[in-house]
Amino acid sequence: MSSFSAHEAKEMKGGGGLSTIALHDEEDGFEMRSRSSKLRGTEADERDMEILGRKQQLNASYSSCIILRHTADHAVQRNFDFISILGFACTLMSTWEITLVTAQFGLINGGTAGLIWGYLITWAGYSLVFASIAEMAAMAPTSGGQYHWVSEFAPRKVQRFLSYITGWISVLGWQTGCASLAFLAGTVIQGLIVINDANYVFQNWHGTLLVIAITVFAIIFNSFLARKLPMVEGIVLIIHLLGFFAVLIALWVLSPRSDPTSVFTEFSNGGGWSTTGTSVMVGLLSPVYALIGSDSAVHMSEEIKDAGVVLPRAMMWAMGLNGLLGFVMLITFCFTLGSIDAALGTETGYPFIQVFFNSTNSNVGTSILTAILIVSLTSACISTVATVSRQTWSFARDQGLPFSSTIAYVMPGWNIPLNAVMITLLVTVLLSLINIGSSVAFNAIGSLAITALLGSYIISISVLILRRARNLPLPARRWTLGRAGIFVNIGAVAFLLVVWIFTLFPIAIPVTPATMNWNCLMFGSAMIFALVYYAVWGRKSYIAPVLLVKRNI
């Protein structure tokens, strides 16, 4: 802190002009230093960044500038603490909301019993997955996440290439996931219009416009209001919890209830599969989608205070809290559903909206309950844009994408990856145009997001297993699975491999253009493009993160 006093400033130049500026700047300096001290990263954060060979680019600012003395105190800020990053992960996952929104897939393949037992299996499997990811995040808390860990833990001969492919898969998963989530929010709005206007006709281009509008809204929060994002996430977490109880109480109080035996034991095979077991596995798409995303906080790690320990704890808390809320809501939904065929045949396109109407017998009541989900899903889009932009920016920082230098540029004064944010908007708008031509093809975007993200998990956890199996040292960390680590990792990969295969299945057979899961074609095409880009440009320009790591300091 400068020893130059306010009294000395007053005496200079007769107490006017420049002296007034000096006095105000000194006072502002005290205020700014007080604010930034709460946000400043810890020594552990600085050491992590030094080990990883990175410089703080996001939220790096000047905390004071006193004109007369021409001094500046450079402060590295970390905007997210435990509560705000927990709110971030919980609102992005929006598990109880998405459990309701995607329930039709599980109702077709599995029925209520398939949904409930499939949810429990998925929750248990994901707990192993995100525990594994949380430990890797504690080892290397970086916005790159999976592709960085692969680069550092994979065998030397394949480090660079495998890391590059993982980076592309992760960017693909999050970019398509953002479009998919905005699509869910937009089509729920359309479903609500159907309830309130009997003359409304569902049009695909209406959904596209809503996707674009919701994404633009999320972009505004991630650009002009980016500094308020941690505070907003804390507020939205409260809405997420209060909304849960509002919907839960309304359904239990107002709805007739089904027989417990039928809810827990009656499976359905609406997809026409050869066995009910296969049908249930295909229907796992619902809980797999609803419970994915706890790792979103990883890509914000360079903005989290004391990330090496706060990040893994927040991930596991988000997984546990959202998993519990989702399971309770799913049980409630299944008990108050009524006829599965009637729910699936609703003109709204979403069985949960029909359940709300059946329970309240009121357009107003249905609108209020549905609006809670719309607010939550839109808030999830805000968090998703933040995650997607950081993931994309990080990979571009290592020259993994076309036009990497432009995408990775951080504009002075903004302290956010603004170009990556705008790329996310562009990608979502372009993907949403698919919906105008074919809603079936666009629905495959959600499945593609899951396939890609699960693929990135499989690769990153597999290289960790290999490293442990070869008894090679792992980086020091403050959050660890201990001796159980390798068993947790193996269980996670076993679960992921089974689920990954079924994300490629169509909803029903025989397969027609209307029931085809175009996910496999899209995923394959994206990987072919990535391989061609690597062969022509990437192998020369891509900087594997392991080359920057200095574990010996």
C-alpha cells in the first residue's frame, strides 16, 4: 500500500485539480483493494497455475492505480467460492427439472419401473465417474479439464494425439449440449403455449427462434453481466431449491396417486425391442441426460478460489444434492402420472406438462408450475454458455481449433473469453437451423452431446487407470480417493462403456428416418473432420498441455 497520504495530496497544487484526483484515487484504491481481497486467489492457486505452466488470463485485473505515484497493484481475482460454484454446477445440471423434461424417453422404453431403477443405477454409476473426475481436477485444476489430464497421464507415445482427440470430443459435447438445452427450454415454452391457446400449431421454426432468443439471453449474462455471474448463480440455486418444493408439494397435494406395485414393478417396451431389458437400457437416456454435467465446474477452475480443494468438493456435493432432488421428483412424477399412453400422447409434447394440468385442472396453475422449469432451464443455459466458452477458449489457447488465435483472445478490460462466448452463440444458432428442416435430426443433437461427453470421460479416466496400474506417480492433490481410487476408476469406466453404447441406439425399431438416431452419423463426421484437421494443421500447431507442466518445482 502506498505511504502517500490523503493529507499530502490535499496540500499539493493548493488542494485542487490534480490533488483532488489523487485523493479520490487513493480512496478508490482502498475500496478496490478491500473488494478484490475477498476474490483474490490463494497461494495454492498461484502454485497450481505455475505448475501447469499457465498465466491467469481470466479475471486478471489491476486493483488500484494511484495517478500521482504511478503505482499499480496487480491482482489475480477468482470470482467463484464454494457456494457460488456449487450453485453453478447445480443449476447447470438442473437434474430434477430435466428429469421431468426428458421423462418421455424413459416412459417409452422402460416405463415407470424402468425410469426409477434406471435412475438409481445411473446415479450410482455417475457418482463413480465424477469422483474420478473430481480427483483429477484436484491434481490439475485447469479449464482444459479432460484433454489436459489425458495429455499429462497418457503414455508418452500417444499423449499428444489422444489429448487432441479428447479436446475435440469435449468441445463437441459442450457446444452441442448448449444447443440441446436451449432447445428443451424453447420447446417447453411451446408446450405451455399449446395449453393456453387451443389454436396454436406447433411449428419447428418457432422452436428455432426460441432457441436463439434463449441463447442470446444467456450470452448477455456471459458478456455484459459476467462479473455478476457468481452472485446470480447463488440466487438461482435458491430458485432451484424453492422451485423443487413448489412443484413437489403441488403434485402430492393435488394429484391422484398410482398403485406402488405398478409404479415400481411394471416395465414397458414401447420401442418394440426383442427384450424388455434392452428397452430399459435404451431408456437410460433420460437419467443419463438428467444427471450429466457435474464436471461443468472443472472448466471454470481458473476462476475458482482455492480450486484444488473447492472444485472437487463442489462437484461431489452437486452430484449428491441434485441426484437426491431428481430421484424424489421422479418418484413423485411416476406416482402422479396416471396413464402412460395418455401422457405420451399429449399435444404439448411433454408428459410433465400434461401431469401439471391433470393435477391443477387449471391453465394458470399449469403455467406457473411450468414457468418454474422454464426459468431453471434458462438459468442452466447461462451456466452452460460459461462452461462451453471456457472449454472452447482453453482448447484454442493450445491451438487445437481452427482460428485458435482469434478464439483464444481475451479482450483487455473484459477479462472473459468474449470471442469464445460469441463462437458459442454462432454454433448454437447454426445448429438450431437444423430444427427447421427436421426436428428428428435436431433431437439427435442432445444424444450427440451425451455421447461426446461420455467419450471424454472414458478416455480421461482410462489413462488414469493405466497410470495407476503401471505404478507411476500421480501428482500431489488435496482431495483424493486414496487406495480405493483404482476400483472407483474401473467401476466408472465399466459403467460408461455400457451407457455409451446405448446412447447410439434409436428410440424404437424397426428403424425409419423418423426413428433413426442420427447421433452416430454426426459424431463420426465430427471425428473425421478432427482427424483431417490434425493431419493437415493440428499436428504442427497443437501444443500438448504436458509440454508446459512443471511438476518438479
